[in-house]
Amino acid sequence: MRLSARIKCFRYLVYAYIVLISICGGAQLVIGAFLLWTHRQYSGLVNNQFWEPFGLIIALGLVSQLLCYLGWTSTSKKHRCYLGTFCAFLVALIVVQFLISGWAVAAKHQLITPAELAIESSFHQFISTDGASTDKTHIWNRLQRDYQCCGYSSIHDYSNRKRDIPTSCFDSINNKLYNVGCMHLLVKGMEANMIRVAIVAIVAALIQSLGIFCVIQLVMLLKKPKMQLPNGDSRLHSMRKMRPREMVPLSTTATSSSSGIILPTTASSTMATAPMGTFGHSSTSGTMAKPPIAQKPVVPKIEHPIIKH
């Protein structure tokens, strides 16, 4: 396959690869925004903590879109330096996403104790505030209604403190009270979101590493071709068109058949009888030989005789 055909083929492959990265980055933006919005609804129960993994997923999606713009522009212009930069940033992004996936899994095991303490403190503040149990917009009433739970660990958290059970703990459809504690369900939901972040990061890294070989191959194909010299030396072959050498035509001696007088026309006429080896260098010099300067004819001086009378 010719070099131009191979470059064209790999350009189309890189275009398809960039579109795949763009779709993957868009999915990261959507999933990260949804997880962050879900966490923000009840982030007040954990003192607005543990939102960093969701923000990182959104940031990775934005970086992927910027890299897609750089890669598309570099591929369309066949700019080898920018393509190399695009490939280097892409490798760094893949490594970062693998690290984030591992960090999200580690953060899942470390958030249990801080989250439990923050939720417990928020629940004590809720039951100690007068009128909070009857406020339907309070965060604890929304949590108990959405998660179908009651109290911190169970429904007995209200009876032990001699507090009325709020209406958010009552299931009007099945006509029963929720017995499950909210702390367990909320922490379990946060752990599930951390696992989702890890899965999104590692899947995005695997997808973005599929076509990196095509980018590397295109960068290598855009190098200047080399010409192998007979002595084995490899040098860069200039793609510029060489100017054709101007050959000096050897003119023949012009003669006049009528008068029989030889007329010198160019300097080559005086050297027509010389060996060919003496003109090999001058013929490739690229310049025309100048005609010889004609000498003035010498007129003999005639002395007139002196006549004596």
C-alpha cells in the first residue's frame, strides 16, 4: 500500500476514535452531573462532604472534550507535533482515570465512620428542634419519605427519646410504619455511588485506550521519508523539486557557402575540435559561453614615394 493511502486510512481511523472519545466524555459529564445532583439532595446530612469523586468525573469529561478538539484539529491539518501532544495528554488522562477508579474504591471503605457520625449528629439536631418533625420540607422528613425509612437506626429512636413519630415514617399506601433505619440506607447509597464512579472511570479509560495505537501509527507515518544512499547512509530526502539543469548547446560553425568566409558565431565554434572531456564541466555550469571579441583588422601603412625635381 502506498504511503498516501496508508495515511488516509489511519486518518479516518483516528477520526472515528476521536468521535468515540467524545461520546465517552459526554457520558462522563451526564453520569457525573446526575450523581452529584443526587448526592447534593442529602449532602447536608454529611456536612457537605464526599462530593469530590463526582466532581472529578465531570472534570474528566470536560478534559476529554478538549482533547477531542485538539486531536480533530491536528488530524485534519496533519500536524505531527500536535498529534504527538494529543497522544501524550491522552495517555496521561487514561492513567489518571485508572488512579481515580482505585481511589474511589478506597474512599468507599473510608467514608463509613465519618458519614455515620455526621448523620447521627444531624438526627440529634432534628429531634431536638421543636416543630421540625411536622415540617414536611425538612431534610430528614424528605429522607424518610424517599428512602422509606424511619429514625437513625430504627423507629425506636423516637420512642426512646419520647418524641412523636413524624408522618414521614408512615406508609399511607400499605398503612404501616417504616422499620428500617435511615443511616444504613443512606450510607449504602453513598457507597453504591462511589462504586459507580470507579466503574465509569475504568470503563472510560479502557475505551480511550483502544485506538491510541492508530494515533501513534499516524504520527509515525507523517515523518519525512528517507532515501537510502548507495553507501548505506540514510539521509532525509528533500521533497522539493530540483530545478532542471540548463544544458549549454554546442553550436556548430556557421559558414557562408557563397563567399567561402568563415563567420565565428559563438565561442563553441572555436572549440568544436577540442576533446569532449574538456567541455563536460563547462556544459553543466548552467551559463552560456560569451562570444569572443572581434579584433580590428590591421591596415598596413603605405608610404608614398618622394619625387625630387
